[in-house]
Amino acid sequence: MVSPTSADLVDPLGLDEVVIVAPMATYGGAPATGLSRLERVLRRWMTRTLDAEEHLLRAAGTRVVRIEPGAEELAVMGFNFMDVARRPATLDVSLRTAPDRVRRALDRSTTA
């Protein structure tokens, strides 16, 4: 895996706007304890990769909207973000937090 989103692949298309849903990245980081600290190491790498892809898109004049999980979603996902048993709880939290998260992502995209 080279990129958690492959957002760099749309750069040559010259798009006006790109919306990136990146469950493997986390804008601003998030606290962690126990095994979640190991997960955050991987997540930081994925976030930095997405940061570079976003920079590439913005440099080409593309508006970028990034939607990523926050601390609350990460806490429910746990250290194994592929754990099938946690999907229902993760979905419940995401349905509650998504409207505000999307609104903040849109606000950030207009100021960045």
C-alpha cells in the first residue's frame, strides 16, 4: 500500500474540488493508550501521506475537503481498526458525529 486514499491519482485530472473520506488518517491527531499507541504510529504515517497528497492537489488549485475520524470515533474503533465486531458501534458513533465533522471539514477547506 502506497497511499491510504490514492488522492494523488486525481491530480492530473485538473478537478475543481476533491472530497476525500479517509478513515485511516486523522486530522490533528488523537490521544491513545495501550495498544492504540501502536495503531497511531501507522495512522500518523497514513495522515502524513494524505497531507502530501492534499498539498499536491491544492498546489494545482484544487479545493480539498478531508473527512477523517476524530478521537471519539477512534476510541470506538479501538487499536484494530479492521475489527468486524466493532463495526456496529463505530457506525453508531459515526452517524451521530458525521454531520458536524463534515461541516468542520467544509469550513477548513475554504480557509486552507
